[in-house]
Amino acid sequence: MNIKSLTTATALAATMAFAAPAFAAGVNDWNTDNEAGISSDEFRTGLEDTGAFENWDANDDKMLSQDELNEGLGENNTAFGTRFGEGYYDSWDANDDENIGEDEFYDGVYSSYDADSNKVIEEPEFGDVGDDIGDGGFWDV
Ligand SMILES: [Ca+2]
Ligand SMILES: [Ca+2]
Ligand SMILES: [Ca+2]
Ligand SMILES: [Ca+2]
């Protein structure tokens, strides 16, 4: 590879890195079936792609303790609490074991975004998801 093509390749890689934001969070990016809106399965797939759960689960036990969540969120703690309500941890902890498993996590987050509780996240509910996943949002881990 000569210098010119090396430079081009480097520039191309830089462009691609820049052009690939954490998520192009439009409702259609997550909507993979032919049903309107985001189902819980579609939502889970999209949110898993952020890697947030694994990232915050410091001891890798597939559970998020309150401490792990606080630690993982860091300065985004306030925004997270504002979005989901101060009592979110207890309400997501469906089996009351003071830990949030993966199913509890994804179900809890999903129902929190589903403001009208119709089991589908549609616009404008997805607008909140997009905001939180975009650069600087708390899912942008
Ligand atoms: Ca759908
Ligand atoms: Ca853990
Ligand atoms: Ca639990
Ligand atoms: Ca809804």
C-alpha cells in the first residue's frame, strides 16, 4: 500500500467512524416486523445493542444492583431518575429481591417508555427513547 492509498484509507476510516453515531435512533430503525410501533421484543433488541446492561453490570452476575446502576450512570443519574421516576428501581424489581435481572430491566424500561400502557411504543413515546439514546443521553454508554 502506498502513502496515498494509506492516507485515503485512514481518512475513509475516520469518516466512517464519524458517520456512525452511537445510534440513528429513528422509530424505523428499531421496527423490524411489519407491525406499527415498537414491540417489547424490538425494544429489547434495540436496547441490548447499546450494551448498557452489560456495561453497568460490574460483577457480571446478570443483575443490576442499585449501586451498579448508580455507578454506571454516574452524572446521568439525575436524568435517569427524572425520566423514569424516583421509584423506578423498586417498580422494575418485580420479584422484590433488591436486584434487577435482565428481564426485569428490559420489561421495566419498556413499560416506563410506554406512557399509555398499550404494549406498543409508538411516536411520540419513541421520541423520548431517541433522545435518551442519542449522543449524551444516558443509553449512550
Ligand atoms: Ca414493530
Ligand atoms: Ca451485577
Ligand atoms: Ca429482581
Ligand atoms: Ca404506547
